[in-house]
Amino acid sequence: MTGTAATGLDDERVRAVLDDIAQTAEHTDPDVMQRAYATAADWPQPPTAEQAAELCSQAALPVHPQVGTFLYQLVRGQRPALVVEFGTSFGASTLYAAAALRDNGGGLVIGSELHPEKADRARGHLEHAGLADYAEIRTGDARERLADLPGPADLVLLDGWKELYLPVLTMLEPRLRAGALIVSDNLPMLPPEFLDHVRTAGNGYLSQQLPLGDGIEFSVRLQEGPSHP
């Protein structure tokens, strides 16, 4: 783009879809996630990825607008070739990233969503917003579906089942560029082992919490992954 202002978050089609997702979330039982985690807490073993997806199947779970705007800013400023997302849900965060990629003139966000109906809704939202060319939603377990990427990742958003943040991140680490950014949403719900991993010196990150939405952990990968596919 030359001589024109970025239109991603002001674009009427993008804004209409984001508003639609927000309205859907408002009509969702506000306690659905608390009940999901309370249910899983009573199980003798942690839920599988499939069980976690089913527990959250009725929740829209859009990213907070503050976090979405921050994601848009990061993509616009960093100009990444590849953004990777764990936990697409209805695609709100994907829309923020894809809008920024469009305003940058190119790039791709690859999202992952285990629940097929949610993945289909996210794809429909991207189509309605005119952003489908900048996003790919992969249906299935993120630990498998994100293992094969078209190149190294510049930016990662973690916004799925919290107990899977660490397995997903460690799986992605060989594919992270030096300087890759990691945005981990819902800070109060993040497992201690995940926070220990990104905050402990020697693990290759510089990390701090930011007061956006209900809190995020914002990390920078300080070193290149050992190998790339």
C-alpha cells in the first residue's frame, strides 16, 4: 500500500464480522468456560484435546478487543510472513491478524481448531470479511496440524485450552525465528509450568505480563530454533 491509510480495523466488512462474533459471545452462557474447567478438574486424568474441544464447543471465546488490537499492531509493525495461532474458535483473533497482513500487502496466518463446526464458522467469517486469502484454518489437534508449516513462524498466538500451551509451544520452538513474538492469552488461567518455561532464564525467551484484556503473557524468542522443516 502506498499513500493510503491502513483500513483493516475500520473496514466495514471486517468490523461487521467482529461485531457479529462479539454479539454471539454476549449471548453465550458467561459461565461456560468456568464450568468446563471445573468439570475437567474433577476428572482423574487431564482432558484429551478432543475432550477439551467438546467442553468448549458452545463458547465463542473471542479475543478481547484490546488483545485483538495489540495483535493487529504487532502484525503491522513486525510485517511477519507467517503467523501461527493455537485455538481459532470462531476466528476473531484470526481476523485481526489477517486484516493486518492484508494491510501489509501479504503474509499468512495459519490457525488451528479442533472442533470442526467452529473451524467452519471461522472460515465463513474470514470469507465474509474478505480476508480468506490471508488465512488458513486447519482442523484437528494443533500438536499435529501445526507441526508442518510452510516456513519459520514470526508470531504465535496461544489462545486455546491452557494446559496445551506448553506442549504446543515446545512443538513450535524449532520453527520459531529469532525475534519471534509469542502472545499467550488469559494470563490468570495459565499453568505455572508454562509461565516457568517462558520466564526462566536459559530457556530462550524474554517474557513479561501485559494488562490487556484479562492479561496476557508477551514473550520474545531470543534465539533461532535448532532446525526448520
